[in-house]
Amino acid sequence: MVKKIALWAGLVACLAFSIAVLIGLVQGFYEMDHPPGGWCQDNSATCVHP
């Protein structure tokens, strides 16, 4: 019984970590194309150089 609870707790923790990493990647790619304050990535399609 304890092993089954530990297994499910580990799976839930792994899933939560994976979702957090995925959200971070999505936010990072979004910010590359929508720079806050005017910084720019050279490979961004929507980048406007001042």
C-alpha cells in the first residue's frame, strides 16, 4: 500500500514538473517574439530594430 502511494506521488510530481517546464518554454518563446522594453532577438520575425 505504501509503495503504491509513493508511486502515485512520484508520478504526480513528475507530471507537475513536466507541465512547469512546458509552460516555461512557451513563455520563453512568446517573449522572444514580444520583447518587453524593446530588447530584441535577431531571429525574431516580429523584431523591430530602433
